Amino acid sequence: MESYAKHFSIEPKFKQSVLGAEFDNLTGFWMVKTQDFQYFSRWLIVATGENAEPVIPEIHGIEKFQGPVMHTSVYKSGSEFQKQRVLVVGCGNSGMEVSLDLCRYNASPHMVVRNSVHILPREMFGVSTFSVAMALLKWLPLGLVDKFLLMVANFTLGNTDRLGLRRPKTGPIELKNATGKSPVLDVGALSQIKAGKIKVVEGVKEITKNGAKFMDGQEREFDSIILATGYKSNVPSWLKMECQGHHSLMVGRREWIVCGGVHEKGHPWNIIRCRENCQRRC
């Protein structure tokens, strides 16, 4: 990394927190303010990623729970939960990975699955699923790529509906583009679900003093609760946007769209939506 910076004459400014960024239509430059300096540039690259701030949902009764409650953003290891009954709220990538890690420490994770979810193998034919999808999208329409991904997923992973993990009717890439919801890449959690070591449970109706009540009427006791409820970008708090010609930044649900002199390095699944929005709006 140091040799890369030296080769391209990059001089990073460390310990700087961005307070605001705004495009000046008169000068054609971006103005970026930190606590110590003000920078001016024709181009602005936002490389902060999608997962900046944890999303903490409001769950009825959670203040009553006597055990520890934490978000996956502060989760370190399943060693803290050995032999515990743990309620994992959320079935995305974080929820799956945390549940798998808890199994390694003989905990009993119960994963809340409220909505439908796409689960794909991490790799296809020895290549990452993302790489396969991006390569196919260069030559095939999105709908065909989605069908191919689901065909391979059903062949390698089996019918996830039988495990309580219903697939959405919309394909994984199309769903990501429309809602920002990423597919789950299986890293081993699915085999633990099939073995019964990770329990799939209905949506939470209410948290109680010692556990939770579920939408299907069941009630169970738990020692700890882990919120695998995702993240949100913090870009809206400091980036001022105004659509004027090609110097604007259009906003998707969870990703920023590439326009004019502004780029954000984001998730690979965002590329298609970036292209569509730029062509339509800029």
C-alpha cells in the first residue's frame, strides 16, 4: 500500500473527519470541510462503503430483557456465548455468519427470519458468485443471469423453503437493484440449519424478561440477544446534494449512484443500477 501511494504520489491526510461536502456550481469544484482544513477538487470519490452505522430496530419489550443485547457491529466472538441460548434477530449475511460462529462455541442460536431471503453459494465453479454474476451481466440480460444464479443455488444448496428460508419471487440481482437488499452468501450456516444446530424461528412479536414471544404463538427463553439488523450509510449526514446537470449525486435506497464528477466505490451489485440511473437522470 505504501509503494502504491508513493508510485502515484498519493499523500493521505490521516485523522481527518469530513464535516461536509458540497458542489459549487459557480466554480465547478467540490468543497470538502474537515475539522482542520477545507479542500477543493473537481472530482469527489466517496469510498466510505454501505455499512457505516448500525441499524437498531425498535422491538416491543426489549427494554425488559435482563440479559445482554448487542448489535453485530460490536460482536467479537462466540466465545462470550458458550452454551448459551442466543436469539439472533436477522437472517442476512451478518445473522448467518454470527449464528455459524455461535455454533462453533456450542451455543444454541435461534435465528429470526421475518421476510423472504435469497441464499446463494459463496462460490460457483471455484469462482466467487459476485465475479460470475458480473461476468455474465456483460453478455446476458439481468433476468437470465438471475435465473442462472438461482438454478445453480438450487442445485448446490437445495430447496431452502423447506428450512423456513423462503426465496423472494424477484431474482437476487433485480431485488438488490430495486430495494438495496443483498443476497446472502452461504459460508456454512446452511449446513448447520439442516443439522438442526441453528434454529429458524418466526418474527418476534415481543421481547420478554427472559426471552421472546413469536408471531406463531411460541414463547422461548434466551440468555442473550444479538441484533443482526444491518447497517446504513452515514453519507447523507455530510454530503449536500443538489441535482444540477451532470454534477449531481443521485440517491438510491442504500447505494449512491455514479453521476458526473462524483463516484462512490460501493458493492458490486450496485453497478447495474448506477448505469441505469445515470442514463435516465443525468
